[in-house]
Amino acid sequence: MTNYSVGDDWRIRINGREQHPLPHVHVQFRDGSRVSLAIETGALLVGYVSPRKRLEPVRTWIEAHRDALLTEYRRLNP
């Protein structure tokens, strides 16, 4: 598992040994809300956060770090 503490309101985690092949990150918000986002597209896969605009800075960060996130996901999920 790799953790990234990047936002004031959120943090990102990549788990190893996932049972599904789509590269994604887990995002936990300070209020306890949790979502999973696809690394390649930023699409919401699982979860709910309100208001939805809270996902914008997360998606921007994922886009800026996409290559490193994909490399780490593949390392943890060979």
C-alpha cells in the first residue's frame, strides 16, 4: 500500500493485490467520505462525495501525477 497525503481535505492511497485490473486510487476525505477514481480517466468508480466539486482538485492532482501513479499501481498489482 502506498499513501499520498496531498490535499488539506483529502489523501490518496493505492492498494496492492487488488482483485480488479482497472488502475485506480482510493481517496479519503477529512469528513470520512471515500471514493475510488480511475487513474487514467479520473472517472468515479465507487463512492460518493458532496459537493461533487470536491473531486476537482483530486482529479487535477491525479492528472499531474498520472504516470507515477500508474507505475506504482502496476508495481503493487503485477
